[in-house]
Amino acid sequence: MILKDQDVIHPMVASEKYGVSVDIGTTNITIHLSRLVDNKLINELTITNPQRDYGEEIISRIDFARKPENASLLTRIVRAQVGDGISRILQHAKCSPRLVDSVVVVGNTVMHHLYFGLSTNSLLKPPYVAEHKGSILISSSDVDLDLHDDSMCYSPPVIESFVGADAVATMLASGITKSDSNLISIDVGTNTEIAALNEGEVWIASAASGPAFEGMSIECGTPGESGAISRVKISASNHQPSFEVIGGGKPTGICGTGVISAIAGMLDTGILLARGSFNKDLRTPWLVTDSSIIHYIIATASESATNSKIVLTQPDVRMIQQSKASIRAALGIVLQNARLIPDDVSTLYLTGVFGTGLVVDDAIRIGLLPELVNTEIKQVRGGASIGADLLHNQEYRDAAEKLVAKANYIELTDNTEFKRKFTECLPFP
């Protein structure tokens, strides 16, 4: 349930205890309020990570944090934002802060380290070792949360440099610790964590996929919220687009799933060539080739809520190519190490910015995912948050410790095989 004023919230019972889960993403922060006795989700809230003003992705943010005063600034503002978000969700649910016994915080290693005031300098150069990899259990007040004296803040272990506590939470949510079949878990975001389970062994890697799939850094990009174009169909006869808008009405922009849908359609109708270039020989008013930047018009100015046309540009397509190549190459490396081929995968757990919105056939069409003919696909919004909710329970904390202890981490930075696969995966199928 998304926090809305019109939601009917059951009164909090003074004798009950509640937990707050926080997933600190590079772009957004998601907060859950749950009842501890049965892990029932009461409400959720998504807010912007204010650190974005100091770098859209983690490398630029680490670079900014080189100076101790800058690192302190990033810690201070994200803690303040989390604290404010928790206050808002508690106020909306009419829940006293004194009823919150447990806080769970997850995030990629950089977000995790910055929130807990740990140095990120060791993540700037080889061997990219995290400053602190063990689980954290401290008083909530130690991270500036004003709850009650005995409220505790927990974060599960970090696997390695760019595979953080959020990846551990996502794997718990996927059922990887309880499955007896071959399973792949993919959490798509600014960084994409990919894990594979085969015969009880877990392999995991993280690919720098950038903010494009979150609707950021795209000319007309917007998050996957009300007003975003989420799906595009293109006429094969005249190349005219039609689109679906989240929440209906006129669109304000296009989100990641809409971009993938549009690119799949442009490939099918010959607007885009396999190498990623627009087809300049095509004559249609929807493809503008006489502009300084070639672009395809998805919505005209009169069709949009902003009175400006919504387009996909050539730079947008190039950015998507790089993002999808990074994810596909990382998936190939993980499958290879896990001694699996796509036909062997029984379950794909897909979460992150796509959640339930992605049309898997579109992802396959652009080469983001391989053909998965024997695979049950589970698309879940917010897998890291779901896993964080589980971590209020000691049983899952123990499972997280065991999972991290046996996980096989694959470092992709300066990995020559990854670079080779990345180059191979750049063209569209």
C-alpha cells in the first residue's frame, strides 16, 4: 500500500510493536511500516535520496565523498531524509515512535556505508574491498532516529564491494535460501545485482547499469509513477506510436519500462537498426532526422501534459544499449560460473525498478534478457524492501549470515571476460 491521504488506516494498538524497514537506493528511498507479530505491511513510502544532488550514480558519489567533510554531509542528509520519512509514515498511520522496536536498513554497499558513517574510499580502487562487511546491530539513536531508548537498528552483512545488504535482502525475498531448484534473482536499478542458485551454491555479481532504467538521464525520462508512459506500441504501416500512461490521462514523460517497450517496437518496425542507430532512410513524421539530435516522437506536444513533445533521442538509445549490455554480460558471467545455461533456469525472480511493469518479451527483444523457455518468471516490486521486512525476524537474520558466508562473489570491475561479453551485447538482437 502506498502512503495516501485517503487510505483507511486501522488504529495502532498501544501494546503492539512495529518495525520499520528502509531500503536506501541510489535514486530513491523506500520505507515500510510493518506489524512485528505477523509481519503485516501497514504502509509504505517512497522518497528521493537527497544525495543525488552530489552524483547520480555511486562512482560519482564515492568520488565526492573522498573528503571527510563531504562524506559527513552525505551521511547527515540521508539520515535526515530517512528520519523525516519515518516520521511521516508513522504520523500517517497514527503510530507512536515508541511502538517501533526494530529498524532494518538495507542498501548497496555505498549507500550502506554512507548511512552508517563508514568510509567509502576503499571502493574507489582495486581491490575494491568494503570497509565493513559484517552485520550491524546498534541503537536506532546512533543513526539519529528518534524512536525509543530500546529501539534497535539492524543491517545484514555486505557480500562485497558493490553487492550490498540490499542484494542480501532481495535474495531472501526470492526464496533463494529455501529453494531446491535452479533460481536466478535480478534486482535492476542504478546497479543491478544478479544472483544464481545451482545445487545449493550461490553466485552473485553487480553490474553498473546506470540510472536510465529508472527513467533518469533520459531526455524525457521520469520515474515509473502516475503520468509516465509505461508501454508503447508502434504501427508497422505508418510508424505512428500509441502508448499507455500510468494512472491514465496525458503523459508527463516516459519511464524505464516505456523506454524498453518503445525500443522493442522501433526494432520490430525498422525505425532502429541492430547497431542502435536510427534508420535515416525511413520517411515518417514520427522520426525526426533533420534536427541537431535525431529523435523519435512518442507523444506530440498536444498529447502531453507538459505541452512539450515526448521523444526518444539517439543518445537515449545509446545509454539504454550500454545499460542492457552491462546487465546481459553480467548475467552471462554469473550463469557461466554457476554452470548454468538459460534453459536450465527454473525460476527468474525479477525486481527493482521494473517490478511488475516490465513486459519480459520486450526485455528479450532488446537483448536485456535471454530467451527463457523453461522458466517461471516472478516479477515483484520492491524485492529488497520485502526482504528487509523479513529481517525483523531472527530466523531470517541467521539465514542472511549463512547466505553471505557461502556466496561466491564475482568482481566485474577490470574483468576481461565481462568486458568482452559487454562489447558482444551492445548491438540489439
